[in-house]
Amino acid sequence: MKAKLLKGAIAAAGLIVVGATANTAQAGTLEDVRAADVLKCGMNTGLPGFAFTDDKGNWQGFDIAFCKALAAAVLGDPSKVKYVSLTGKQRFPALASGEIDVLSRNTTWTLSRDVDLGFTFIGVNYYDGQGFIGRTALGVKSAKELDGASICIQTGTTTELNLADFARDNGISYEPVPIETNAEARAAYEAERCDVYTTDASGLSATKATFKDPQNHMVFPEIISKEPLGPLVRQGDDQWADIARWTLNALISAEELGVTKANVAELAKGADNPEINRMLGAEGSTGEMLGLSKDWAVKAIASEGNYGEIFDKYLGPDTALGIERGLNALWTNGGILYSPPIR
């Protein structure tokens, strides 16, 4: 009766309830994924370190690792993923339409995307910021000296607006050269269709690592924006959002607690640390709360390791990208990365 009265009050007030109905219809992603026996994961069309194919044509990378962990947590098998390559323009329609179950593609968490577009960001897996790369031959030392420059920029991204704001604030003009993918941007920049390329600093490191002459290019010192990147799902299915969120949190917590790909199976038998026991299913009922098996986190961590292992494997100092942890270090090690308690 109370629900009917509430609906009547909403209708009487003339409020639109279409969005709520649509969100309700989206519920049940877990059941859909299990029925299909595959996780449909939207990812980049190709970005070194984050999403790329190995010599055998298999998708690998920092963002891909999350897809594998989520598939392992839900389906018990990190290989049960259908990867859908998406440009900046394609990614949001694909998620909204149900073409994919989760988007794990260097996407910035913003108010409009969260609220207006109707998505749920499940956390931050990489703290980034927008920067610039240019040829050293330009003789430019700062992005503030780019007045009149041509700048390659990906369409359908926050970088367009950030660049416009930066140019206005610093009184510079520029010629935009629109491109859709990182590969296209790299080709356009190398072909000298633009003087400078701007994107997330992580993307600049990935791009520079592919150049034959990286010493002839420099990343300018300015970081002009906050770019908290992370996976996202559709609004209206809280259970699915919780599963995705706590899978990411488990990878972060595992690093802090010393749980690795190598020792997770042994620790799952029982440890002295109660938080490890709760996370790995030796105590408590976190799996039941999520609608998953009790060893959901064990399977997620076993797929590619904890957050630190994944970062080091694909992005860290010993890779071609050579990215230091910086803000993405654990809060106990000078960074701002941490998970809420698993309890």
C-alpha cells in the first residue's frame, strides 16, 4: 500500500519515472552473465600497458586484468571474457544498451557521467591527470607555450573540455586535430599532422614507449586535470555494482595484506589475520552477501595477482612504460590508494 501511495504521489507531482523503470529493467546482470557463461567486458581499442594483444592474439593489460578478476569471481574462470573493443564515442552507448556488462577502459569518473548518463563507477583503479607530449625539436618546454600549435585530441573524452579550459585560462589558441583512438593519435602525431598530442599522462607514457626515437619527444611538466579512472556499470543493479566494486577492492586489499597470486591458495585455508580470512572465505559470509561462492576473492586474486602485482606487470618501472606508482601507491606507502574494510 505504501508503494502505491508513493507512486501516486510521484505521478501527482508530475515527475518522470521512466528512468527508474529503465533501471529496474536492467537489474539481474549477475543472472545474465551466468546464463551466458561469459562476461562481456568493454575495453580500449588498444593502449600499451592497459589493453593490448600478445603474440598469440590474447588480450592483456592493466584494465584487462580487472575483467579477468571479475570473471573469475563470478564464473570461476578468468578466461570466460568476451572483450569488446570500444572507442571513446562508442563506450557509453555500448554500456547503456547492454552490449557489455562492465566497462574497463581508462574512463574518468565525473559527475555528469555518474548522474546524467546513468552509470555507476565502482571505484578508482588509476589516479591520472591530463598532460601533453611534443617533439623536442619544437623548442617548447611548457604547455603554456603552445599558442598556435596544432593538437591531436581524442573525441568523446574529457580531454576536449580540459584542453579548452586550459587554453582559455592561459590565453593561448590552438588548432584541434580530432582523432578517435590512441592508435590513430599516435599515427597522426608521428606523421606530423599535429605538433602535440594530449591525453591522460598514463596514455602519453604508453604512446612514447612505442616510438622508435623516444628521446626526441618530451612529456611537458604540466598536469592540467584530475582524471580518476575506473571501471563502471549501469545504474539500477546494485548487486552487480557491489560485485564489481568489491572485486576491485579485494585486489587492492590483497596487496595491503600481503596476499599474492602465489600464496592466496594457501592463505585461503586459514590465516592469523581475520581480515584475510573474511576476504578469502575462511571466516564470515562475504561471498553469500554478494551472491557468489565463498572463495570469490581467492579466484579473483589468483587470476593475475593483487593490485600491485598487476601494476608492476603491465605499467611499472620494469616495463616499457616505466610508470612509478605515485598516487597509485598504497596509502601506507605514500599514495592515496586503499580499499574500504572487508568485514
